[in-house]
Amino acid sequence: MVPYQSQIAVFNDFLLRATKYSKLQMLGDDLTTDKKIILVEDLPNQFYRDSHALHEILRKYVQIGRCPLVFIISDSVSGDSNQRLLFPKKIQDECSIANISFNPVAPTIMMKFLNRIMTIEASKNGGRVVVPDKMSLELLCQGCSGDIRSAINSLQFSSSKGENNLWSKNKRTSLQSDAERSKSKPRKKHSSALENQEIQAIGGKDVSLFLFRALGKILYSKRAPLTELDYPRLPAHLSEHERDTLLVKPEEIVEMSHMPGDFFNLYLHQNYIDFFVEVEDLVRASEFLSFADVLGGDWNTRSLLREYSTSVATRGVMHSNKSRGFAHCQGGGSSFRPLHKPQWFLIHKKYRENCLAAKALFFDFCLPALCLQTQLLPYLALLTIPMRNKAQISFIQDIGRLPLKRNFGRLKMEALTDGELIDPDSGDELRHNGGPPAQEVLGEASQTADPETWSLPLSQNSGSDLPASQPQPFSSKVDVEEEEEEDIVIEDYDSDET
């Protein structure tokens, strides 16, 4: 009977044995060298449920390990990346872990590589291999997302000669007349589209787009020339809405970016202005963005209307830009325009901090943070009643009054680079998960928070800083209790005197 061992124990024993014994002799290795590495390609599933066990093993290996330890982790553009789950920033700094990433293979390089493979295989195997055409190879390259191993496997599987081979079907000649071909043109288009989907499904990976490229496809909005044979022209009274056919579908672009729709709208709202030429087009695009924001404004229906909101925003921005509405238009120049991260994240973070500070400094009023900042604090800023707490004074001056500057300085722009992902530590999990508004959650959290943990003083001082002649607008709970103890005096009542 074989004793049971958990996956964590087996993995721990593997690391101990691998670092203790000599390396495996590979083909072409130099027998005189003692250099080796430990390569881990597959991790036990238990580590995905309990990553702390992996962290303890890594801490132990740092002390006893004799050679480098390499993990191969498949990347993901979604927010729930395995790399961030297994190797967070803290454990990387503690164990001195270096991150080595490889860019995907460019489509042009992959096309040349696949063509070379097919040329060699066709010369060796003769008629046993079906040589695909250029369009089929392009579909394979798109479906593999830059993974050369997946592309080779898909090419080998699809090129095997058989009766049901898709590429052999494409090469069959037809004896139809020109009239029959023209009548069956829509049907051919539909069948070719189905065949393309089947080819992409052969070993194809989930096609992903980085946020930088997804925004570029929406903002540059490339189009194909429209012919009257394909689509009829619009009537005269709708001619201003006429556009050429888009080369991409906005909904598919957002889906491939693996980003929530409301977050994608924020990035789109931050960068769309620089891509417009006419002010009228810019106004129309802002109206579409405003309507999309209304669709996703209510947190009760946000999860249901998020896709519609993103569709309205993306298609509205692309349709409003007349300078890019046709294939022959360059839209004010085709030069590169840098993209930036939304300033909404910085402003929303400052808003949350102000809400927590207002609830902590003015908890005596028992008001929500929104009412404190929009109603009470501006009113207190207009009164001449002095505040005894310096933190309250500075907070009222910062929140309760607008600065007298005529020209407000713009916030510093943070550039968006290619391959950049959503920051999971940005503090926007509520909006990402479709939770309630921030002010309600902050109101509940501030009531349970311990006021003593704040570095700012929460109550007014005793009054030694200001003259006694000045009025006191309000007092803390401790002061009220002390005054009640001083005023209330219990005396004995003598009934005989009456």
C-alpha cells in the first residue's frame, strides 16, 4: 500500500532532491561543467487555492538552494493573472525574484516561418500534405496570438490530408456559370465565414489585445471602402451619417482587451479629444460618452447595461469622427499620438481620502461624507466661528472654499505603454465588481473604524488656545459629559422645613 502524500509535500521533496543531486545529462551538454537550473513548468493546483504554502517553500529554498529556480507561467491580460496570485510584489522583493517576459512573435515573422515549414514539408512528403493558401495561414497566425508552438501544432493538425480537410475543400473547382456564381454570392460569403471560424478553432488560443492596442483600434477607426454592390447608399436626408465599413467590431475589441466596460470607457474618454479635428464632431462624441455614462451610472443595473454602455461609447466615438469616416481620409494626419491613463483614478482616490477624513474629523454631526463636503463644510467656511482643531481648520479651507485662481493647472498626465495591464491595487474593486456607490460603502466603513487610529486630532481642544470670550460652535462628546457632571448637583430635600 502506497502512503498518501499531498501535492505540496511532493513538490517540496522534488525541490530538495533537485537541488541536492546532480543534473540530468542533456544532448550537447558539456560534461565538465556543473552549472544547472531547476525548471518548473507545471505547479500543483493546491498552490492556486493556497499561495501561502508556495511562499513558505520559496523562503526555505532561498536559504538552502544551490542553483537558480525558474518557473514558467503563462501570462494573461485579465486582472486575475496567475503570476500576481502566485508571486505577488512582496514575495518577489523578499526572495529576490526576477521577472523575465517574452514578447509574442510578430504576425509577419510567423507568416514567413510557417511558409518555410510548409515548403520543406511539401518537398519531403509530396502529396501527403495539403499546402494552405495565404488567407488560411493568416487566420492561423491570428488565432495563435503570437505563440509559435501553438501555430506549428495547428499547422500540422490542419495540413493532414483527409476527406474532411478544410483547406482541400477550398481548392475544389466549381463548374458553375457566372450567373450562378453571382446568385450564390451571399451564400458563398456565409460559407467562407463559417470555414474561417472552423480554421481559427483548430488549436487556436483566446485572442487577446493589450489595452494600448485596443484603444488604438477604436480611436484610429480604420475603414474599408464601401461599394454600392455591397451596401446601398443612405437617402439624402441621412447622408451626413454615411460612413465606410469598419474593419473591426468595437464589441470584439473590448472583449479581447479583457477589461471591464466602464474602465474601457474611462480610457476612451481620456484620449479621444486628440483624435478629432472638428469641434462639432467632438461635441457629438461627448454626447455619446455622456449617454454611455448614464447607462452605467446606477449600480443596481450596471452589470446588465455594462455591455450596452461600452457599445454606445465606442461606436459613438468612431461614428462621430467624420475625419476618419472614410477609407481615403487620414483624419488630420496619421502620426502617432501618445495615450494616457485616466485622471479619474487619481481624483477618485482623493475623493475617498476626503470622505474618510471628513467622517473622522466631524463625526459629531452624524452626517454622511457626501453631505459633510457639499453642505456643512462650505457653510462652516462662510461663518466667522473659529475652529479649535487645526486639522479641522485646514480641512475646511481645502474643501469648503474654491481657490481664487482663474487658470487651474492640469493634472500630470501618466503615459499608457504597450503591454500595460490594470493595476489591481488602484482601489477600484467596488466599481469593477459592480458594488454600491463609494459614498455609501465609505459611510458604513467609517462608522466601524476606530477614531484613535487616525493621526489627526478628532475632537476640539480644551480652549486654552483661544480667549474665553470667543464662542464655541460645538463641543466633543467628552466635553459634554464633563459639563453635565459639573452642572448636575444632587442635594438632600428636607421635608420638615415645609
